[in-house]
Amino acid sequence: MRRVFVETNWVVAYAAPAHHRTPAALELFDRAANGEIKLYLPVICIAEARRPIFEQFQSRDEADRVRQFLSWARAAGDVDPADDEATRRVLDRMEGREKADLERLDGAFEKLKAADGIEIFNLSQEMLERCADLSYLKLDLQPFDQAILAAILARAEQLLADGADETAFCELDSHLQPWDKGRNRKERLAGLYDRARIWVYGDFLLQAPAKPSDWPRKAGNNP
């Protein structure tokens, strides 16, 4: 069974209001629930996901701008009353659905915790010590990203010790991807992933970048 790490960006893509959810993130969850893969998520990522979900996925400002246009356009004769009223009903319905989904956010998190095929793990003392050690490697990471990296490296090494051949990490955050904007390998970060036998994908579909057939015998994690 493939063992796949995910972090905050996956939680956001999975638990956002319904029309903002990323289909690939939902597909990854379903693959775990069906026993095709096993997902691993540091528990701190659930707490971190709450703020971006509430900040990014409330459309009040955008909806009010449309309402302001409608008021002007109806007075100017550019929008007829029927279209005005229909558009306002859609905006009201959208805002109502978003509000309801955000109110159910804790339920979405509880679903994650109870789901088959996903392990949500706490940070151990070993992971905290690993986080401190990473500070000396000049990885240019924010403290939270450094903590997530330490947690994933340590848990992956535990899985290797328990008999796993390798693991994967779905990472859309450029800070934790082992390549830069020019698709050049970040040697220090990529080396950490290689030593822990973690192949890093830049999507939730486990497709890109493609893993070479001879990895991990050949140092990899190149885009």
C-alpha cells in the first residue's frame, strides 16, 4: 500500500466550502477511504487550516460589489428587473451555502479524524527535537513549515523502520517543495527527502513530477 503524507494545503482543499473544494483533494481522500493508499497528516495542520478557510472562502465583498453594480445597472436600464432579482437570489444562495459550510467546518475536521485510511498524528518529542535540528540547515523555512517538515521526516523514518519501502508527500506549498520556481533542485531540502525515501509530488493526484523507475536507488526529487 502506498503511504502518502499531506499537510495544511490538502486540509484546506478538502474542507473548504463545497464549491471551493479541490476535486483532486477529495479524490485522494476517497482513495484512502477505499484502502488504495494510506494518508498521514500532522495534527497541527488541522488547526492551521482553520484560518485560511475562514479568510479565503467568504465572498461577502465580491457579492456586494455585484449587488452595487446591479443597483447602478438597473437604474441605468442596462439590466432588467427580472435579471436583477434572479442574480440577487443566486448571490444570497451562495452566501447562505458558504455560511452553512463554514459552520459545519468542525464536523468536516471530525470526519477526517474518524475516517478509515488516514492517520492523524501528534508531534512527538523526537519530532520537536528534529525541528530544532533543522534550524541549523539554513532551509529558509517559517517555523510552522519547519515543524511540519520535521514531523513528516520523523514519521517517514519510523515507517521505513517498520518495513515500508518508501513514502510520498503531496505538497503544493512552494516552501516545502524540493525545487525552486525555475524547477531547480533545492539540494539541502531535497537531500532530506531523499534520505527519508520520500518522493514529493506537486499535486494531489500522485502524478507530477513523475517518479523515476530507479528511485530511490538514484537520488531523485527532481521536478
